[in-house]
Amino acid sequence: MELIVRAVDVGFGNTKFVTGIGGGRASDIRCASFPSRAYPSPRDPSKALGSEGRKTFAIPIGGLFYEVGPDVMLAADAFRATEIHGDYIETPQYLALARGTLRMMKVDVIDLLVVGLPVAAFVAKKAALEKLMTGRHDVGGGKTVVVHKALAMAQPNGALIDYATQHDKVESMEHEQSLVIDPGSRTFDWLVARGMKLSYKQSYSVDRGVSNILQLIADDISQEIGQAYTNLDSIDWALRNGKTLTVYQRPYNPARMRPMVEIIAKDAVAAMMRRIGGSFNVQHVILVGGGAFLFKKAVKQAFNTHQILEVKEPMFANVRGYQIAGTNYAHTTLPSASRQRVAASEGEGA
């Protein structure tokens, strides 16, 4: 019986997870995502009028039901609060999002679940997150998922593993220095490594992510229309697709804020450069993450003598790397209790 390993990356903007594995290569790892929004309700929203047909799940936590999933925006009301702060993993919203991925994976037992943390929070939050994700999880609809062991990784570490595996460079990069840059929704993360071994003193993250850019543009729209504009998701969509917004039936082009956007990106990159020191020893500069397109110009300016490397579907780079690392870990050092469970299941099947 094959060990079941899965990976989850609950970000501030999107929740990414592995749904299955194909032939064992990085390119065969199947991933999916949904917005990192969890809307609470005192009653199970899946039984409410109007919820039929939308792809969401009601996750019970603390006497409430948190609706999560691909169609979660259909559950939104006019006020959209987001849990964008350093204690994110301690909120019921975080747990609801993580359990939503377990529900969508369609497995009852996971031998090893790999999860991620921003670099700056990794040491302080690693043990707490692993404890949170280990055990029996009520994922709603009368279903439960048991996680035998959880393993937390620094988010850009997953991207480094994904890049090296995709390009078959795990061995050739053993003595080379790499810099992985991961602009996310809340944090701008970076990681310095020699081979696959991390340099924690040079790696870090700052609160200068995509959400800062979206809020900057929202504030400008608010000044233009004379009232608060809060539809950050529409701004995000317009930026990613190079489109204009329609606000009160009038067009608003986010491109007019590009000089201010570039300042935010340069601030984040400057903070990174102060931490890593000189760039002359860096052989690989790898840019990943859902916000990479907004920070790419600033990164190129800072590393104008380097080639900026990218991966296919950069939003899923971290979670693919978690899956690769987790699979290797599970087959070498997974606690014997899980191996005994697998052996017992094989005996029952015989």
C-alpha cells in the first residue's frame, strides 16, 4: 500500500493544494487552488436557499460554519474582512481553508501533510502549525480526514525544490548558491540556499506584498469617487489581465498607478538586498509566486547582470516542491507508526 502524501499552501491571497500524483515527476503533480476567503455563518450554508450549485464546503469550527472553496465569492457580503496579519495560522479562517483542501483531496487518511509558512514566521510558528494540522479533522458533510503527521516548510523552499527537480539540477546545484524570490499577497519572501541547504540568516520576508499594491490602487479610486472602494479582487483581476476597471460605469485604468506600484516593489527588493549582501555569489535567481509579475521589473533592475529564472505555473511552485520533499521524507524517515498502519492495511486486504 502506497503512503499517502499531500501538500497544502494556505496563502493570504490563494490557497493551493495537491490533488493527486501522476507518474512521479514534478510535471505530473496535479494542483488546484481557491481564494483564501472563509465566510462564517451560524447555520450550515450548504443547506440554505441559493447555495445549490456553487462549489463550496461548510467547515464546522467552534460552533460556526465557515464556507470555503472555488465559488466562495458567491457567499460574500458587502463587508470583506481578511485575516492578513502575523498570527494568521491561529485564526479559525486559516483552519477552515486548510480543512477545505482536505475535503477537496477526497482521501480519508493522509500519512504526511506538508504545509508552508512565510520565512520570517518559520522558526516561531513551525511547531504550532504542525500540531494544528496533525490529527482528526472534521471537514463537514459528515466527513473526517485523519492526518498522521504534518511537516512545515519555509514557503520559498518548496519553489527551490520544484525548480531544481523540473530542470533536473538537484545534483548540479549542490555547491551553487541560489536565491528564491516569492512575492505573495501579504509578504515578500526570499530564501538563500547552497544546494538544497538553507541559509536562514540571509533568508527572510517583509510585509510588502501584492495586498499593499491593491490597497494603494483602491485608495486612489476612493479619492476619485469620493467614497471607500473595497473591491480588491477586481483590481487584482485587472492587473493580471491588463484590463481597465469599471467603477460607477466609468473606466479606471490601474496602469496610471504604475510608478507607485514600482516604488512598493523596489522597497521590497531593497529590503532583500540589505539582508543578502552582495549578489556576486548567486548563481541562480528564481522568481516564483502569484505576485511575481508585479515585482519582476524591480528584481531585474537589482540583478541586471543575472538571468532571472522562472518556473511553469509559478503560483503552484511552492506546493509542488512541498509534495516532492514530502514524498522523499515519507519514504525514508516517516515514523514507524505510520508504516505499521500501512502494513496492517495490507494485511487486511490480503
